[in-house]
Amino acid sequence: MNFIRQFINDKAEILRGIDPECIEVENVRVLIGGPRFLAEMVCEAAVRNGDFEKWIDLRNPYSKRVITSYRENSTPLPSPITDEHAALWGDDETEFELDELESRTVYKLKG
């Protein structure tokens, strides 16, 4: 019984640490305790089921900050994209073409 209680507590701790506005595949992988491909399948199933929305974060290649996010299959973004934070900090590189930016898939809890 102690093992089960610890298992449930561990999963609850993981859930508390997940931001519903930025669910990463790795979060789901740790939660289900399986391989990455299975976590990706779970996330995609949640999208198809209407529980998650799939978003793409675009990151500054130097600072790794998220510049902007867009919903997958939405209207294409204009290019170049300006990193407003970099401009505020006086960085030399503030405008980037889409192909220069790092992208990362994240999921958001719908509703």
C-alpha cells in the first residue's frame, strides 16, 4: 500500500509542476513513464480529442527566449520577426527570418 501511495504522490507532484499553457512532450513522458514516441502519441490524441491545442514556440537562436507562438495550421507569420526583448536590451540581432528561429512544439490545455 505504501508503494501505491508514493506512486500517486509522485504523479501528483509532476502534475503540479506542469503549466497548462505550455505542456511539453517531456512532461507527458515523465507522467506516463513511457518512451517519447508514446508521449507524442498521447499529446496528438489529446489534440484530436479536443483536449489540447498544438502550438509552435519560436525562439531567439541566441538567447533561447520565446519570441512568439502560433497555433499549428494557423495563418503564416510574417517575416522577418522582431524580438522585442532583444531590441529593449540593445542586442545587435533583433530581427530574424523564420528559418533562423528555433521552433519547439508545445501543447496547451483547451478550455
